[in-house]
Amino acid sequence: MSPFSWAAAEPADTPLAEAYAACARLARQHDEYFRVTSRLLPPSMRPHVAAIYAFARTAEGFGSEGSHSDAERECLLDDWLHRLRAAVRGEPGDDPASPFAAIGHTLRACELPASLFEDLVGAFRQDVLKKRYASWDELLDYCRRSANPVGRLMLRIGGSNDPALDRASDAMCTALRLTGLWQDLARDWRKGRLYAPQEVLDACGVREADLDAGVINAAWRAALATVAGRTRALFAEGRPVCDGVQGRFRHQLRVSWLGGMTVLNRLERSGFDVFGSRPSLGLVDLPLLLWRAFRWRASP
């Protein structure tokens, strides 16, 4: 079945439609900014993207949110992976209107690789087990599984299967993930996690004790400027994906790229004072991002 054909043919009161509606509700509840920007997508893509969001957002929460023990988090992720594999087999479980009914349908309708979903679960399990990263290679491998699958899945839903666009998407998704990590450094530190590569921290002479005191001093600013520079280079490497797709999908990707760059710029302008303020995007930013997206100049 074409990824664009089901929406017009599926009656609104079927269990499958209810399953997609449950995914959309989860997206609205957790991320108002995503809810608005997803309206830029073609209507036929939105249910499938909501299914991916519901799957990834819930699994990420199992790995990092709430008061669960690490063992409980692993059990929740094991169950999520079991339910995914059942959905791949066409067995969504006892509730035909569950989100996994939508996820399974999206997998089949859009011919998506289940391995990309499994990569996401593996990355969120890593959040439970791994608290430090020794090198850029380790961190980029984490991003390969925690962020890049989402971009590749969206490209497939949008009808693209181009290796060059996949590579650009990977760079953009990694840049977005890294920006989120630098943005959330203070939050992650309170959970005992630090994503900045140890090789960078050692080179800049930082002390983790400064984070306990909520201090971003000159050494930490140097380290964060280094990782932000690497992130900015990845944004540049990923920019072509925003020009390589067509129609409304193109505008959605451009707004996402611009939004990530806006947060990174705000981090740099604040001197990376993540304990004093956490730069973020809100609905107030959307008009300017949309204007810039529609005035976008394609990569040379």
C-alpha cells in the first residue's frame, strides 16, 4: 500500500483510526512546538509521523523520566521492544486501538525497516546503562541510534530512498540531538549523566565539581564552545536534506533545521549558562522561523 493512500480511505471510527488518534494525542500532550510544526507536513504523512513520535517519545521516557529504578526502566524497554516485534508480525495486542496498531500499520504501509525502531530502543536503553562518553566516536554512535533513525523514517514516509539524502539527514538529526544535549546539560547532570566527550573535557581542563555548584566557568565555556562548533558543522553538512525533498515536507524540515540552529545560537550567546537559563523554542518563535523557512535559499 502506498504511504499516502490510507488516510483518505480509512473511516474515522475504526480501531486503526483510533490508534492513530492516540498517537496524535500523545504528541500534542508532550510537545506543543512539535504539534504546530507537524502541521507543515502533508496531511497524508501526519498520522505516520505521529506514530513514530509516540513510539520514540514513550520509549525515551522509559529510559530517562520518572522515578523508576534502572532495572525497572530496562523492563519497560524490554516490553516496548516485545510489543514492537509483535506489531511487526501484525499482532498489536489485546487492544486493537492501541498505539502499536498504528505503529504496525505504519511499518507495513510505508515499508519501514523495523531495525530503525529497534535502534531507538537500544539508544534509550543506553541512557539507562551509560552515564559518560569517552570520545566523539562513542557519542556519535549514540546519536546514530537515538536520532538518525527518526530522520530516515520520515524520509521513507515522504517517499524518499536516496543514500545522499540519508547521509544529510543523519548529519542534521545528529546536530539536532547534540543541540538538545547541550541545551539539557544541567538537567542531565542532575540525573547523573554527562554527554560531552571526555576527550574534549580533558583538553579544556574542566572539573565536574563545578557542575555540582551550578557553575559554567571559562574552562566549561571553552569545552561547550568546542562541542557547539562540531554541532554547527553537522548542521551545515545536513542542510541539503532540506532542499532534497518536495512540497510541504521541505518546509517542515527547514523549520526544524532553523529551530535547532536558533537554540544553538542562543546557547552560544548566553555563554552556555545552562544553569541560569535553558534556551528553548516556543510558539512565539514560529512566525520568524516560518518566514525564514519560506525565504530559504537552497544550498549551492
